[in-house]
Amino acid sequence: MSLSSLPATVATQLASLEGTPLLFSGQFLQYAVVFFVIAIVAAVLGARGIAGVTMEIAKWLVIIFLVLAVVSIVL
């Protein structure tokens, strides 16, 4: 199947994905940083429960990021 037979939007999206592993895009690390910042702000404001939960989420997102990075490097 050639790119010319696909609709223009799909062909553009496929062309932009070329060279990027489909399994791993790096968004987990971006979300981990966001949750880490939320945890820091919550801790400063005294919301220890929210800070703990968001820090746990950030920790798991970093772990998922590392696992997917290793898998995408190996494949």
C-alpha cells in the first residue's frame, strides 16, 4: 500500500511517524515531570496526601518510561 492511496491526513500522520518507534514516544516522561511538579507544589502548600499520590504516579510513569525505552532500544 502506497502513501498516495491513503487520505491526505493519514498519509501526513504516517510520514511524521517514520523513524519513530511505535511502541515508545516519550510522553510518559513528560507526564512524570508534570506530576512531579504538582507533587512539589502540593507539598509546599501542605497537601501531603495529594503530594504523596502524585509522587507515586510520577514514580510509576518513570518506571514505565524506562521499561519502554529499553524495549524500544532492544527491538
